[in-house]
Amino acid sequence: MANITFQGLGKVYPGGVRAVEGVDLEVEDGEFVVLVGPSGCGKSTTLRMVAGLEEITDGTLRIGDRVVNEVAGKDRDIAMVFQNYALYPHLSVRQNMAFPLERRRAHGGTVRRLIVPGYRRAAREEDQEIQAEVSRAAEVLGITDLLDRKPGALSGGQRQRVAVGRALVRRPAAFLFDEPLSNLDAKLRVEMRAELKALHDRLGATMLYVTHDQEEAMTLGDRLVVMDGGRVQQCAPPREVYEQPANRFVAGFVGTPSMNFLEGEVADGTMSIGEARLPLGDAAAGVPRAVVLGLRPDRLRLAEPEDPCALEATVAGVEDLGDRCDVRLQVGHAELVARRPAGELSRWTVARAAARVAFEPAEALLFEPGPHGARIH
Ligand code: ADP
């Protein structure tokens, strides 16, 4: 296993599209790092540069101690698992899993056949080694009883396991995953997510994983690398990304429903949003005049008379989600969502058109203006 080091990594596609810019990242040996961001943010390009599928335009990439910018993908000692599994339909699961090892052997084989006496015996031993490797991987993934089936006779989840198995047999220095679960239905995705996490814990392997699904990223990663516009917006453990987002983009990307944002102005520790005056106390001490207030939907509630931080809102709709409800609110021009326990459903329905909503000043985050405005500490 090995660490992967990015230094100022960048990619400009022919034609001038700058897909990735200035990525600095150290994936530690044995770490599970998830690249996450919206479509087009450059996460696949970044992964493909590690896999050797895209040329690196700027910066340096190291796997272990070796600079691999100019090393062909097949010689980088990494294994990639794709979204579409890329299994050979005419080969059995066993043959599919053995394939990377057979290919490796074929490369060295011709030479050996000419120069090594006792080649046949060596080949037989190699055969046995490959089969042992396949059996080991199949056992780890719980697919031993599927080894003689063809991919066509497998469910999506089983195919995904085989694809992982094929990566596993190579015992690579690092595993790369490109949206490996996005073709599965929601329930299976959650199951496979848990399996991958368990597999990582068991193997202690270095894993670099790409997804656009922030929930998948939060549950899988030791660390998340949140990207937008080809740049890293934040790199931190999931909890830190959630609680201390580096900027407004990260704050809005992580969490469901998304964080609410309200634009306003601060003076002497009080934020003005339209007619409302919100005494934010210490949180707003010495901050610039124009700010953006960020509030998680589950932190927004119906106001009590004594609440200092309250806003007049219009209830635009209430969605009953069974164990909870999402309340859509309009505050001035801003649309907010409050996520509340189902027990409050009737209180919000009674509130109908008008409601006073409140939050704890300590739970509000402040950002500089603009879609990527930095969080103000
Ligand atoms: P993501 O994986 O986050 O969806 P990509 O890495 O695939 O994003 O793409 C990043 C940017 O690079 C996008 O603007 C995309 O249109 C562009 N891009 C991707 N592949 C190519 C290519 N082969 N040629 C030109 N532009 C590309």
C-alpha cells in the first residue's frame, strides 16, 4: 500500500478547457479519501490523472515515493473500479477476476517460455497462485458461490462485487473508484456503501473514491475533498466539513436539505435583514458589513415570544415525510427550509400563511458575500 501525493496538480483539456487547477493533497497510506462535488467540478478528471487515463498538464503526482507523471497507468500499481463495472460478458466471474493476473502473466510469459527451463511446471504453479488469489478475493467479498456464473446472471450488486474483486486480486498499492455505486438502486447503494466501508477497514487499503453524492461521501470517507470549478474548496474529515465548512459553497453542498442562506448587513453585532434585527452577539463582532447568514434547516424553528433572533416568514408549503416534515418558508426574497420532527406538523399547518421563525445565534454561520464567500470565524 502507498500514499498518493498531489502537488499543484492541474489539467487543461485540448481545446483549452481548464478542468482541474492547483490540487494539493496527501492521501495517507491506508486512508479512504472521497472526491466529491457537483457534475463538472473536475473530480473524475482528477481521479483519471491518478489512474494514468489522462495526461497531467501541471504539477506533480507521486504514488509512494515515485513521481508517476510520465508512468503509464498499467505500471502505476493501482486498480480502478468503474461505474459500469466493465466486466467481460462471455467470461465467468472466476475468469473475469483472474483476468488482470492472466494479463500480467501473459506480458512476462513469452520471454519466460524461451529462457526458463521447467516452464510448464512454473506455469502450473502460477495457475494455482492465480486461482488461490481469486478464491481469496471471492471469499473476502462473499461471492465464492458465484464464481462459475457469467456476469449476465448476476444482480447489479453482485456485478459490483465482482468488479471490486477483480481490483482486489491485483493487491494494488491503491484502489481508485469512479462513482462505483451510481448504477444501483437506492437501497442497494446503501448496502454496498456499508460493504465498501467494511472492506476498507478489513484491508486497510489506500482508497480514492469519486462521487457526486454528498451523503455517500460523508458516510464513506475518512476525509472529503470537496471540489467546485476544478478547485479544492475544502479537504477535511466529514464532520468538520459539515460543522465548519470553509465557505458558502461547501456549506450549501453538504447536508440535506441544503443550508439556508440570508443576505444582510451587520453593524455593532446586529444583523439587519429587511426589517428584522438579529442580535448575533459575539459571532458578529468585528465582521464586515455585508454578510451571508447560514442556517441548517433543522436549526430553524417556530419562535417563542422571548427569542431574540426571529424572522417573519410566510409558510409556502409543508411536506410530510413520515418521521419528519420539511417546511418551505419565504423570508423577504429568500426561500428557506425548516426540517422539523413530524410531531410539529399540525403547528406548522395551523400557522398557515404567516409564522415567526427563530434560531439560536450560536448556531448561525456567517460568510463573506458571493457564492464561494469564506466562512467568517
Ligand atoms: P466531474 O467528474 O466532476 O463531473 P469532469 O472531471 O468529468 O467533472 O469534468 C471537468 C470539466 O472538464 C468539465 O467542464 C468537463 O466538461 C470537462 N471535460 C471533461 N472531459 C473532457 C474532455 N475529454 N475534453 C474536454 N473537456 C472535458
